[in-house]
Amino acid sequence: MGQDYELDLAVLKIEGSGYPTLTLGDSDKMRVGDWVVAIGQPYGLDHTVTSGVVSAKGRPISIQDRNYKNLIQTDAAINRAIPAVRC
């Protein structure tokens, strides 16, 4: 449906009905010290879930050619990609 390069975000449309949903929280009500869960695919890993606490709100950062503003900083661990080894 759409994408935003600066936010590293894409919106997809899935045909069908009856899919489970999750109510999103209100980041304006979030406080430093609140528990958070991060779900994603860092470094190309599939199905990564981690948890932590909010360390700061409103952080700006530039990464390569992207300028992020007003980020939520968390101490949730992001795993580095480790090569698979067969035993």
C-alpha cells in the first residue's frame, strides 16, 4: 500500500478476514522505565522477540542517509547475526 524510507516502514494490505489483531499502545503515555517488547527481523534474522525497558524518549539519530527524530530508546537486546554451524 505504501512505504516511508525515512521511517523504515511499509504498510501492507492482506486480503481476507478474521485475522487476530493487537491493540497498539499510546506512546505519548509511555514513561522512561516502562517495560517494552521489540519484535522484528534485525540483521535479516526471522522471528526475533526481545524485551527491555524504555531508556529515553525523543531521541534524534542519523544512520547513513536517514535522519530519525523523536525515537523511543530501549535497552532491549538486538542480536548480531551469527553464522549457522552444523554439528
